[in-house]
Amino acid sequence: MNLDIAEVHSQGLEALFLNYYDSIFGDEAQTMREFVLMNLLAACIQGCLVNELETYVYATEDVTLEQINTKFMELAKDYGLVDETNPNTELYTWCSIPHLFQSPCYYISYATSVAAAFEIWELSLQDYEEAADAYLLFTSYGFESGYLDTLEQAGLGNPLDAESVAGIGNAMMEYFDIENRLEALYGGGTGAGEEEETEETESGTEADPDDPVEEEPAYKQCYIRSGDSLSKIGQRYQTDWREIASLNGLEAPYRIYAGDTLLLPEDAVIQPETYTVQAGDTLGKIAAKLGMDWRILAEQLGLEAPYTIYAGEVLTFTY
């Protein structure tokens, strides 16, 4: 039996069932949806980590217990599950995973299947019936054919493809509203600036109407795509990436996030892009291919629910 396919059956159904949480959990529905999605995401990360450990164990001749424990700690730090400053050199919790002993090399299926389940979930946000149909079509093929072949026949993406994974990550960032949540947790000032402005006004200091008004430079704007770097954005808009960094107050290591916007210099070249819709395409699939957020793409195209597009149609947009 194909275990990757079997896991999509269960995880895909979990993803589809999120649609009914309002009637089950009421006011706590969104909290529960996020809890399930985070668990699926954790399963994906853990699946990759454990598979790396297994690969190391089977590829290392006469591997010792100490080597396994040391490798597991290294991987846990690489994956961000243990703080890099942790002084311990070994981690032992791998031995509590029954699959390692009962079903060797099974654990990676949790990761490869989550990618497909997330694609079904993302599709359900646009068109629930289409997502359910894709899931039912996928399950109708049984367990005998190859995993990637079954995904392709059901119109789902390749979970090993970088663009597909980036598209899922982008959708998750948008759904969880990561930027605003982080800003709420760590951003914001003390209000001191507002107090200073009030004091200045009260002291009677006012702007002289005869003073020349300094005009703001005319900047353009772009959205960051999955997999983007400042260098790639500079090449795309024919401008120096250092100028983009300076305009946006970015310093090394120049972290940027898909879905955010960046200011571009006035002389940046922004040209319309086109995409010809292929059979089986959805707005989500197209956006994932192009590293875009499907909601922003829909807005660019002037599309509203149910976001209908047709094979052969040429979509024109600037992103």
C-alpha cells in the first residue's frame, strides 16, 4: 500500500473538515482551525527532520548510539526545534517514535502528504466544492499507483516542487496574518513621539504658511513573491537592489517576506505580465507557480468569488 497516498486521505479530510468548525466550535472555531493547521505544519517539519535522521543512520556504517543522539540534536537545532544556544550536544527523544522501529522510513510520509493536504485546504478557501471534488478524485484511485502520478491525475501539485511548497507557505503566512501578529507582539512604539508633538503644538509653534512645502519623492510599489530576494526583485524591476534596501530601511541580513510590499525607486520598470490559463488551472495553482498570493492576484485581475477562469484565457496583471 502507498503510505503517502494513505496519509493524504486522512490529512486531506482533516483540511476539508475545517469548513464545518463554525457549527461545531462556535466562537472558538477559528482558534481550533489554527490549532489543526499548526499541528499539520508541525507534522510536516517533524517528518522531514526524522527522515533526515533515518537517512543518516542507514547511510552511516557501524553507526553508534552516540552518533545518533548527536545527529538528532544537530538536526533539531537546524530545524529550529531546539535553541541554537543550547549547550547539550545530544538529544534522545527520537527513541520515543514507534515508527522508527515498527515501520522504518515511514515518517517522511507525514511531510509529503501534508503538502498535498495543504493544497486541498488552500483550494477550499477559494472553491470548497472544487476542493472536495479534487479530494474525492484523489481517493478514487486507491493505493496502487505512484504517489506523484495520483496527485497529477487529481490535478494537485507536486509536493517536492519548490514553487508548490513556496505557494503553500505564502498561503499560510496570509491566512495566519503573521505580519500583523508579529507587529502586535513586538512592534509599536511607546507613544513618546505623540507626546512631543502635543507639547510642540501647545507651545504655539506652528508651520509658516510661506515656507516651501517639501514634496515626497514618487515611489512605486511591488509585492514580494515566494522565493524572492532583493537581488531578484532588483533584476525584475531593473533597479539596484541596494537602493530598494535603503528605501525600505532594510539592513543586513535583508530579511523580506512573501506577500509584503516594498517601495521601488521612481525609475523602476514595472511591466504588465501575462499568463495563459491551462486546463486544470485554478487561481491558487497559478499563484503558486508564480510565487504570488492568490487573493492579491484575484484583486489585480478584478476577479471575485467564485474566481472563474477558463483554459486558454490570457490573464494580464502587475504584481
